[in-house]
Amino acid sequence: MSDGAAEPAPADAEGAGEKQHVNWLVGDRLVVSKYPYGWSWVSVSLPFHLLPRSDWRIAPKTPEYGDIVIAVPPDKAEDYIKRVIGLPGDTIEVRHGQVILNGKPVRQEVVPPVEIPVADQQFCDGRLCMSDFEAYRMRLPSGREVYEPPTFRETLPNGVSYLIIDHLQQQLDDYGPIKIPAGHVFLMGDNRDHSADSRAPSGLDIPGGVGLGGPVPLSSVGGRGEFLTFSLDGSQSWNPLSWFKAFRSGRAWHTLRPAKADGGDGDH
């Protein structure tokens, strides 16, 4: 369901100074609440997209800053997992990787790197899913291999705090400013350098575009991520007996709801 290889966990995943783990990985299975933002063409048929695209909504509600949501890009019937960074009416800008919301930089601070488990048997679009992090590959004293890319804690105006990975200077580090239209939200992935999110053009904008192409209409948001049920590392086959060896330990029942830090400016 996610288009990103790895996304960091919420800031309270472990104690201060301890190694953090990723929020979601390729191979994770998650539970989604389909109707916290009302009914739309996406939510009533998620994940099969049986209904035609439309802008109708029943009992509509607006997500909160930091919610992890399921969004459908404008040119394909796929599900992307992204985080709500901007709400209707906000002015959003990204400069050198720093989010600027309504003229104020969103707080970022360096934290110990997340640990992403190496999965040499897991491929995405013909290449290793984690190959972008090869420079950060290391072996722990236990013998387990992980990636430890540069990690930051980002805190939104309502106090919601979460971790992001940002290890490159690249085109998506600069965007806007734009004002988010009514009935839309601005979505970004926590894996900032490898996320097909609102900053990235869609296939309607340029040939081969894979992003969300700007703010996403709330009618194309199909639900909210709640928690993981289990995770497979890619070594499994069609034989269900192979799944037991492929299970990732410690992933089951991990929450996707963001932590809220002290000192937020209140709800939008």
C-alpha cells in the first residue's frame, strides 16, 4: 500500500537516546479506519476502488495535523500512505527540506538514527527496496544488519511529533509557497527523499509522474492508519508455511497514531 520503502516511527517509540524503529516498512500489514473523515468514493470501496472518481462526501470531517492517511493519486487507482502536514487554508512551503507552515518553520531537531532492518530479499520495482540507504548499512554487535540513515524529529503546530528520514539534497527539498485550497490537505512521507507525495508531480502533470501532484482533495482520502497487524520481510513464497520464517519480530500491534509533544499551539 505504501509507495515508500521505510518511514520512521513516532517520536515516543522508545525512550530518549535509544534507537528508534521505523513506522512502516514494505511488507507491513496494517489496519485502517475507513470513515473518520466521512464517506467518499474511496472509503466505501477501499482497497478495491470499485466506484468512479467523484468529489462527493457524506458526514465530512477534516484530518488533524500529523494523521497518517490513505490517499489515492489523481491518475491511478493505488493507495499511498502519507502524513497530513498542511490543512485547508494553510500556506505551505518547503525550503532546503524545512517545512514552513503559515510563515513559521516547523520545528526539526536531530535525533539518533532509526534502525531499518536489512532485507536483501525484498525488491521494489526491480531493485532492492532499501538500496537508497546502502551507505548507512552497518552490522550491530548482535550480528544483525541494519541501515541507520540521518533522522530528525519534526513537530507540527498542534504538538504532534514524529520522526523523518532526510539524507539527500534533492529537488523535492524546495516547494511552493502555495495556499492549500478548501477541502484539500497537503501530504508528505516521513521518508522525505524517497516519497511520492504532494510535492511530487503526478502522471497528469508530467509523463511518468508518480506523486500526488499537490494538495489532495479530501474526497480522495480513504481512511486513517491505526496500527500494524504483522510484517513480512520478503523471504516468503506462496507457501503459507514460509511466512513463519519471514515474520518480522516486534512489528505486530505497533501503533500508527502520532505522539503529541508538549508545547503545541493547539488544534487547527
